[in-house]
Amino acid sequence: ALLAPLESNAEREVYYNEMSAKSGVSVKTLAEQFAGKESAPARKQSAPGRVKEDSREIRAARYALGAMIARAPFANFEDAEADWMPEGALRGIYEVAAKDRDALFASERDAAVDARELSAALAAYETDTFTGDKEAERRQNYYRDCLVILANRHLEAEAARLTAAWKAETDKERKRELLGEITVIMTKIRSKDPSDKRV
């Protein structure tokens, strides 16, 4: 198979997620295609900014948060921004933990901290499938890939908003300004380094 050289299912999943984001074809369909199975017709993914339960963005947010909360040597709350997190429980956990990680485990926890999501985030990091000598490097790479997924989701929503404003704008000077902002965002989206994606 085409993806056979990739060493783990996690690496394949990251590849499928990247291809899905670029092509609009569902991850399931890509996985079936590369495995040689017939699949249902490809479906377009939902619009940027909307995240359904257990989507790749949710999985990415859980893993990244789990690594940050578990104090992985490569993970830090400053690596991400609150806007990168999907709205709801995961963003609430990030916002509380970024200020005071220990507040997540206090007996009188902040209402923004959903205990079920907190457990899911910690489990996502603690139960990953990376093993062997390169475990730390793979975990770090997967963490960075998760941050890229989260940042790109946020940046794509912002690019869509600016594109709509550009289309509606009649003033040539303002259109030029908007085009410049869109170009900066598109450059950030193309980058594979999460630190390039920060505001």
C-alpha cells in the first residue's frame, strides 16, 4: 500500500487528517481508499469553525491538552492559544489550566472544567500508541501536528471571514488591506511550525 512506509497508525492518521483538510474528502474515505477498499462517495467536511464531537480537531485538542496538563517535556500552554481550542469544554479547560494548571485538580474546581473532558484529554495523551526508542520524538511530533491542526482550523475560519468581507467590500483601498490580511493568514496556514501560526 502507498502508506506502508509510514511506521505507525498514528503517522497514517496525521497524514489522512492533512489530506482530508486539503481535499475535503473524509478521513474514513481516504483510509479506505489507501487500504484498497471500495468506499462510499466522498463527503465534504463541515465548514471551518464548526467542530463535531470526536472529530480530528477534538482528538487533536485532547492530545495537546493532555500533554500540556501532564507536563510533557515538549509541551507548554504557551504553545497554543485559547482561540485554537474548539469552543466548549476543551477551551474552558485550556483557559483555566493556562492560568493555573493545579486549579484543574482542586476540590472546588472552576465551572469551566468539565471532569469528563479533562479525563478524556489526559487519557488521550497517556494511552497513545507510541513505543520504542523513538517514543519521545514521536510524541513531540504528534503534539506539534495536533497544534498545527488546531491552529489551521482557527486560521481557516478567520480566512473565510476575511474573504467574505473582501467580497462584500466596495472600497478598493479596503479590499487591498483585506487581501493583505488574507495573504498573511494563508502563509501561516501553509507553515508546518505551530509557532508561525500565533497572532
